[in-house]
Amino acid sequence: MKKSIKNLSVLFSILLLAVFATSCNNDDDSSSDDDTPIAESELNGSITEDMTLDAGTNYQLTGIFSVEPGAKLTIPAGTQITTETGTDVYMVVQQGAKIDIQGTASSPVRMAPEGSGTWGGLVILGEGKTTAGVDATAEVGGLIYGGNNNADNSGSIKYLVIEQSGAQINSESQYNGLTLYSVGSETVIENIAILNGQDDGIEFFGGAANATNVYVENLEDDAIDWTEGWEGTLTNTYVLHSIEGFSTAIEADGTNNNPTITNFTAVSQTGGTALQFKAQSGATITGLSLNGYETALDMANDGPLTNISINGEVADLDATYTGPSTVSLSDFDWIANANIDNILNGEITSDVELDPSITYSLPGILSVEEGASLTIPAGTKIVTGTGTDVYIAVQKGGQIFIEGTASNPVEMGPDSNGVWGGLLLLGEGVTTAGVNATAEVGGLIYGGDNNDDSSGSIEYLIIKKSGAQINSESQYNGLTLYAVGANTTIENIAIIDGQDDGIEFFGGAANATNVYVENLEDDAIDWTEGWEGTLTNTYVLHTEPGFSTALEADGTNNNPKIVNFTAISQEGGTALQFKAQSGATITGLSLSGYETSIDMANDGPLSNISIDGNIADPTLTYEVAATVDVNDFSWATN
């Protein structure tokens, strides 16, 4: 390849597209509204001495553009390089040459075709060590790479976007977005985005190159790939798969020189495999978060698991490695064409307002941290992943403002089969679990001494298919209220088709008004830990068998109030169940179709339960006219 490039020249055709109007009249010195001249330049061939591109020029990459040994190519911030497509369209930095890409967060450098098709990406060849040997021949273009200097320097790449790379060379090989052949550790690679390619995002062939702040979206093969004994470090990487047919988030092959992967978050909306290790390959991985994959870890050739350390322990084929994102998406808000704005994942540490025109994806855990707020406008739809590590948590001191309306409710839930963890609020209210209690889910902290606490406002919210199972004893609910205070507004809530409870109150004094619950497999309404709030205007519908109750109460009795509660079963079952010493004051109770109206599971005192002014009577059916009109919830059921 070097021989074929060597005698080519760089072709520059400057096209001046401006229209000039001049006048000999000195009195007319007003400024012109004409467009500034725009230059277009063709990149093709080779350069043998230093060259700096012009950020104001539209560059066209029409073939192979090679930076030869001893030369340096400088690409200023904001430069746009439009590529043709095919296997003979790529940029290559030869051994002994350098590239200096000077993008910034406000003005990244972009390389991409104008239309459909793929190209060969950016290829860098270094003097680092590789198991392929010294002066090895690359699988592309006969390029030469490899030496004995893992501290080699091929230049600097900052804030670069590569799109639609991965042109196919043959049935076994394609180009990548960024290909690093024996690149040394003195090469700077920071803030790289590789989008919508047909092969790998970044592939390391030996060497010791380090890369920091890497975003890879919808690569059809592997997002990150290495072989030939790469021994560098990859830090702060976010991988998104929203299309089917990809290979992996990481593929490793060959000799294990134990590269280091720090803070790696990968999200799939279509299943698939996250990490694949071949031959003897391995790595030390810390800060791993995987969400949505069918297979977290695949040992393709039954290599030794001991070569792979994940979060300080030997890799476990049975582990899912799900959890909160270890990478902040805000680190990548400089990428124009990525789907970052559609993803809800990680931590919110300042006030954030969603855009109702966007359909959001919740692939993992979204946490609203103390001092921050999340505002969700009317009509916003959040499509969730499924599983135990997909939920929204509003931490103590955080707030959520869901601003749905009857004509435009907010909706959360998966589009496919499966269930998710729902919405969890954690407050400063009083709970029998104590101050700073640990929740049964996610190690979340809740509870204090302020029953007037406010976690925000929730109005016109539909939650579907919640209730992911944590273990044999515990599942998530639709809306979980941990010690939530009375100044939190909760009005017009619908929870439909979940596998655990609809709303569960853990202490606190939260009030909820206008609640619709349909076909929850456990309890429609549940409370424990001394909840002392009020539930007003609730309609429960059971049309499927196997549910637990319409209402379950447990623990200390702080006498919460239930006002206008209508529950209808088409499948029999139990309506109200009271455990331990629990109780309530219920007015406006209407039950229909249940085999058991009241169950005292632990023979607690009936005197703790007042129904329509009388002590509860398990011999009564409480079948009276509905006290809540189902038509009040047409906004959720139509």
C-alpha cells in the first residue's frame, strides 16, 4: 500500500462560490451581505511534509489519503470531512507519521459520508509491540506496522466523530471506525464517537494505546475489539445498541496482556451478547455496567476465567453485571448525531426537564440525586427496558415533577414482553424501619423524621408492566413510596398489567388521589412500616386469576385513611387482607365478585379496622354500589 500511495499527489481544486459586487464610488462603503467564499478541497494521495487543513474548507475524501513517515497532518476544530464510500476510501497515518486532530466540545471534527454507504475510517500505524511481530503486514491495504516501542507517539486525537465506517474488504474482514495498529501509549486519544458503522468501532492490534471518553452507537460488529496482545487502557466508555444483529460490546482475542477497562457502560435494547473473550484473552475491568443483554459474558473458546477480573473478582459466567451506569451521558453531549438525548440512564445531579416530543428510552437505572429535580412534561413517553435494574429512583432530597394531563398523560413501560422496576420515591418521612433505612431494592436509603417532606408532584401518570422479580421473596412495584412525605402531590395514577403491587407505601405520610389499578398479580395497594397517609378515589379491577388482594396492610397501625375504594373481581379471590397489627379507617367501600372480603392473616384486632363507621366484619361482603366511577379513568383505559 505504501508503494502505491507514494507517488500520488494531493489534489486540491479550489472552487470559489461567492459573488462579488464592487464599486468605484468611494461614497459606497457599506458592508456586503454576500456569502463568504467557500472553498472545497479534495483529499487523496499522500503528504510527505506537515500540512494543516483549514476549518473553513469543505474537504472531500475521495480515496486513500496517507500521512507519510516524518509528516504531520493537523486538523483544526470544526473541520468537516465528507467521505466517498468503499474499501479504497480511508485516512491512514503511517509508521513515523503523526496526526493532530484538534476538535473541541463545541467544535468537534467530523468524518462521514454525505449519503448512504460506508468507508474505511481512520487507520493509524505505530511502532508498538504486537504478537504479529516487527513490521507486520495489516489485513488492510498491505500496510506495515509493529516494532518494539510501546511508548511510540502517533499524535493526538481529540473530539472526533466518525460515522458510517466499516466498508467490507472481503467475506472475512471489514474496516473499522478507528483502527489502531501497534499504536503507542504516548498517542493521545480522547473524546471519540463512532456511530452507525458496519464493523467494529475501535480495534486495537497490539500496542499500548490508551483511549478516554469513547461513545459507540449501533456498530454492526463489535463496539470495542482487541487482539495481538494490546496492553493499554480504555476509560469512560458508553456503548449503545438499539438495533439488532450486532456482535458484542467488547470482543477480545489472542494473547492476554491484561489491558485495563475502567468505567464501561453498555446498553442493549435488543438483547445480544455484551462481552466475548476468545483464545487466552482477558482484561482487568472495573466499573462495569451492562443492561439489556441476554448474555453478559461469553467465553468463546473456553479460555480461563481467571484472566478476566471484573470489579476485583474473577469473572462469573452466571453474573449479569447489571447496575447503574458508570459513565455519565453528559460527557458526550457534544455529539450531534447520537441518540444521547433519547436515553435516560445514570444520575441526574442538576435540574433536568425532558422534551415531550422525544420518545425516551430507559435501559437501566435513572437516579435523581439529592438537590436535583426531573421534570416530565405532559405527553412524554418513556419506553423502558425490562429486568430488575431498570427503574427510576428519586433519592432523598431529590424531586420529580410529572406534569401529565387528562388529554396528555405521561406513560412509562416496556413496548415488549417482560416487566421493569417502576418508579421509586425515597423521602424523609417517618418509618418504623428507622432513620436512613435501607430499602429492599438497590440498597437505596430512606426515612427520617419529617412527614411533611416533599418529593415533588406526580399527575396523570400511567405505569405499565412493572414488578420485575428481585428474588423469591421480593419484587418491584409500579409506584413505590419509601417514607414519602405529605407535601408530595400524587394524583391521577394508573398502574396496569404488573407482576407485583400497584402502589406500596413504606411508612411516611404520602397521600394519593384518583388511583386506577388493573390486573396486578400481587396486591393492588399495599402498605407497611406505619404509613399514615390518605388514599382517595381508588378503582381496582381484577379480570385475570392468580392475584393476591385488592388491598394488603402489614405492620404497625398508624391508622391511614381509605376514602372511596371500589374493587371488582371477575375471578373471585380476596379483597382486603390485614397482617400483624395493621388497620385503617375506610369510608366508601365497595367490593364486588370476591370470595373473601376481609382476611385477618395473623388474627390481628378487627377493632383496628373501621369500615363506614363500624368495626370491620369478615362475614359481610361489602357489595354495594360503586363509590368510584370507572369513567373517571378514561384517560388511562381508552
